Amino acid sequence: ARARLVTIDGPSGTGKGTLAEQLAERLGWHCLDSGALYRVLGLAAQRQGLALTDAAAVAHLAGALPVHFRAGRVWLAEDDVTEAIRTEQAGQAASRVAAHPPVRAALLDWQRARARPPGLVADGRDMGTVVFPQAPLKIFLDASAEVRADRRYKQLKGKGMDANLPDLVMEIAERDARDRSRPVAPLRAAEDAILIDSSAMSIEEVLDRVLEEVRRVF
Ligand code: C5P
């Protein structure tokens, strides 16, 4: 039987996270938000006073990261970090630690172990290319830079966080450039991924489109 696995990759602000959550809920499958994992690692490294450039130290931390996803909340040991990891600053820290190959290697097994029955929807940057290359259905979700910054802005504001649109446009562009240009696991679509541009689509339209593919593949 085919592994029941759907990967959703793409740059930030395309709605990947929301899509992955809603798809997993519709299918009754598990969900892996790999970006949250890198965000927790960035936060943990900063709290321990590690330099984000210290690949060996951060990889060591990644190998025994006390992270837990429970009932929609994210925990770092005893701390609920659900909100703390969502700031754009935490996104930048995530992107810095994520650029180190030993750090990525240290998180591979943990991510692969999330693939359990009845199935998994995994979202991130390298789900279809590196972590789950055997996934029968791979989605690459994109959107224009303006739309992505605007969505991120509304998402942050909606959570009652500080946000400034011109700053976000710059920060997102910087983070994407780093994610796309890193030598290991750069952000790119897998050759067998289905490309969806969500710039002019609602989240419901994207979900319907992906559900069509799910029915076709599984
Ligand atoms: O998706 P999200 O914005 O939460 O990801 C935060 C950062 O974590 C990304 O900018 C990227 O650098 C890194 N990341 C990654 N690989 C993944 C998921 C996230 O490198 N699979």
C-alpha cells in the first residue's frame, strides 16, 4: 500500500500551515509543522545563550530538544511557547539555525517518526525533497511576495502581535532568500510536486484543490 503521506512545501506566508492543519483534520491524519520545530530550536538556542552561528552546539541541542506538540500547543520542556515562536524574530532565528547541515541532520529521525497510521500531512520547506522523498502526493504552495507579506501581517495582528507591513516585506524577502540559497535542503519544489499559486485563491479553494488530488492519489 502507498504510504499515506502528503507533503506541503513553500515559502513563508503562503498559507501552508493553515492548509496542512485543515487537510489533516479533514482526513483524520497527523500533522507535522516542521517550521515550528525549527522555531522552537531557534528559541531554545537563544535561551541557552548559544550563538546561532555555532552549528555544532545547535546541532547538539537539536539532538535532544525537549519539544512536544500537544492539543494545538507547542511546548519547550515545561514552557508553553506557542505564541513565543510565532514572532518574525523567532522566524529569523529559525531560518538561521535551519541553514546548518548538522542541525538539519539531527532533526531528520524525529520528523520521519511522525509518519504513523492513519497518515501524515507534513508542511515545511524540504518535506517533499529531503524528509519524505517517497511521499505519493507533494504540493508546492506559492504566492506573490505582496500577498504573502500581507497575509503574515494579518496573521500577526490577528494574534494581537506588533507588526509593520514594510518591515515584514523586507524580513520575509530576506528569510526566503536565505532559505532558497542555502546549500543544504534549499527551498525548492520537488520534481514530482504539484504547484499551486494561492495568490488569488481563498484557503477553502486551495483546500478543495488539494482534496481533489488526495482523492486521485490515495
Ligand atoms: O514555516 P515557518 O515560517 O514556520 O518556518 C520558519 C523557518 O524554519 C523557515 O524560514 C526555514 O528557514 C526553516 N524551515 C526549514 N525547513 C523546514 C521548515 C522550516 O528550514 N522544513
